[in-house]
Amino acid sequence: MGYTPKEFARTLTGSFSTQTPFSVHAIDTNHWQVDLDSAQIAIQIKPLPPRIIAMLSLPVLQVRFTFSKMPKAQQEEFFRRFFQYFHKGGG
């Protein structure tokens, strides 16, 4: 993802957790647990070297999702909401 760790954490613990049915809890700086009913998602991030294009430097963030007790339909709903809140760009 094209986020810095700080941007990612701010979005995840900000509007994503306050405007969706998902509850977000920090485990540590780069690790969160997301709850929905009895289902959970562990989210871990790892900063990677930036993508350099001429004079432009874009952040690169590896994001890993681990689902526990979450049916496929709930996983799809999670990603639908996640991408709504984390979408960058325009045009």
C-alpha cells in the first residue's frame, strides 16, 4: 500500500474504526486486532523501501491480514469497507 505506517495507523484507528461496525485494538506499533462479533482479523504492517520514480518518492507498506473465525462473506464485507476507507487517488 502507498501509506506510511503513521498514515495507515491514523486511518485504521480513526474513521475506519469509528464509522464501521469493526472495532480496532492496537497490539503494538505495527499490529492491530479488528473485531466483529466473535470474528477477528489480525493486521500487521511492515514498511518497505520507497518506490522512486524520478524525483518522486512513494511510501510502500506491506500489509498482512490473518482472519480468525470469519466466514467468507464477512471477509468480503471487511475488504469492501477497508478499501473504501483506504482508497487513495482521484480523477
